[in-house]
Amino acid sequence: MSADDRANLFLPMPDRSFWQTSELLPLRYLAWGRRNFHAENLPPCRHEGWVCLLIEEGTPEMIVDGKIVELARGAFVMIGPDCSFGWARKVDNYCKFILWMWDGLKPTTPEPGAYLIYRLTNRSQRAFQQIHEQCRLEIMEPDGATEKYLLGCRISFEALLSRLSHEKDERASQNMRRLNLADSWIREHLDSREPVARLCDYLNLSQASLYRLFKQEIGDSPAGYFRRLRMESGRKLLRSGEHQVKEIALRLGYSQVNDFSRAYRDFFGNPPSLDIPKKR
């Protein structure tokens, strides 16, 4: 049986901040603080419980289910018990994080052999940090009520997970609304000389946010999508036989017909003249 097939827990160096219990508590393991996983490599393995972690600083690389996954600040990862994970031996693989290993998480969790990654808002990050602080304070001074207290923390944790799923659905809905608005704007402004900048103004988004939206939802950049709609519109106008090339070029925002012809040839592989219907 390989290391990836065994349920194991590789503990960090003794002077690192972590806690492990041998008792039957709902919380099996807690860790926090800064780590350099190039120097403190933890090989991929499966775990007994649900591993949940929030990256607070750095851009570490994890190995999850055999894949390299780069994380950034605000990334929240949930890893099922049958899903192998560890940390890549990357130079400067530094991060600050908080981590739980829960027993028996129920709502909105991935399948035992799968994992989920969320990008948290600042508000959601603070909520998870507060639960981690409550768990940390409890394990430092346990008493007869610790098990019930940690069970209550797990219930609060599960409630936050449910909210994450709703937030993800809301973000997806918002992305589609923005994309529909962007598509309508582009189709009405195919003559724009600066379509990306004007579209950012219209949607009140930064160019980086607009680029992420397009790449995530349609797999193309805003400029690439604009170019495609522009050229397709030009071809449709040409094939209608009702417009001259110069007229179409001006309608699509080109000051020179040669610029339109060159862009058309680059996109379709043939000059505009080949798409004009021949007169009988």
C-alpha cells in the first residue's frame, strides 16, 4: 500500500503551532501560523477527517488528488477523507494559514474522495478566523464541556459552509448577468475604438476583473470576443450583398478600408471580396 493510499497524519516540526487529539472529539486536528513547505515538506496522503484550510498569506502549492494546485490569499480548501493531499516542494513555498480536521462534516461538503476550493470574501474570511480562534482557545484550556463546545463550533462551521454555497451560486448568477450586459453592449458598439476600456466603464469593473469574467465564463478575452463579434458582423453584412466594403469598414469603426480588409483576412483567412455575392 502506497503513502497515498494510507490514511496518515504527518505532523509538522514540534515547535510549530498545531494541536492533535487522541480522544473521540468532533475536532481531530488544528493548525495555524506560518509554514515553509519547501523546508518542511509534507508528502501527499489521505486523512481520517475532513481537512479544511484558509490561506491568509502567501501563494503555496498543494498536491491534491495528484494535481498541483496553486493557492492565494483568501483561498479556502475542503479536502475529503479519501482525497490525497500534501504540499509541493517549491522554492519559497511559504504561507500563513489556519487549518481544521473535522470528523463527520455533513452539509455542502465534497464527496469523500474529492475536494472543493472557494475564493472567500473578506467577511467570510473573518467568520472562519473567528471560529478557528474559538477552537484554539478551547483546546488550550479544555474541561468537561470541551466536547460539547467543539461540537457547537462544528455546527457553526457547517453553517458557514452552507452560506459559501449560496454565495457561490449568487456570484455565478451575477457573472452571467454581467456577461449578458457585456454581450449586448458589444453588439451595439462594434464601432468602438477602445471597447475594453469603454466596457469596463459600463460595467464598473477593472480590466483585470473583466478579463477574469470572460476567461472564466466563455474562455476568451474581452478583446478576443469583441473581435470575433465584429468580424462575424462584417461577414454577415458582406454576404447580404447590400453594402460596399468601405461602408462596412466605416460602420465597424475602421477609419481606413485597408485596416478592415487586413483584420478580416487575419481572422477568416480570406479577403472581404471573396465573401461578396457574385452578381448574376
